[in-house]
Amino acid sequence: MRSTKPNNRMAPAVIAGVTIGLLVAGYKFVFANKKPKFERQDQQDHEKAQQEYENQKDRDQAVKEEKQLAQEEEQHEDKKAEQKQAAEADQQPK
């Protein structure tokens, strides 16, 4: 029986290729997957900040409306007081 010599040049190339493939896959798993998480977190932070801004805007608008209503009510009361004084002045004898 004839025995053939093993091809010693092919084995190191296969081992190097598998090693490089594992290193690349590991790098992608460890580092490349973190970016979408950060992007999602940044997007969530942005949406949260936008919602807080809109809520603050609504609160400011509500405070402004309350102040305006209070001012209108005060003016209405002042007019009532003036009308009452005018009515009392008309009823007093001269």
C-alpha cells in the first residue's frame, strides 16, 4: 500500500481563516450591537425631552389662561363696584 504525505500547507490556512472568522464574529457581537442600544436610548431620551417640553408648554399655557381669567374677573368686579357706587351716588339727595 502506498501512503501519501499530508498536505501541511493547507492546515495553517484553514486554522487562520477559522480564527479570523471567530475574532470578527466576536468583535461584531461585543461592539457592533451596542450602537443600536445607544441609538434607541438616545431616541427615547429625545422623545422624553420632547414630551416634557410639550407638557411644560401646556402648563405654561394653563397658567397664562388662569392669570388672564383672574384679571378679567378682577376687572369685572371693579366694574360692578363702580356701577354700585354710581347707583348709590344717584340715590343720594343733592
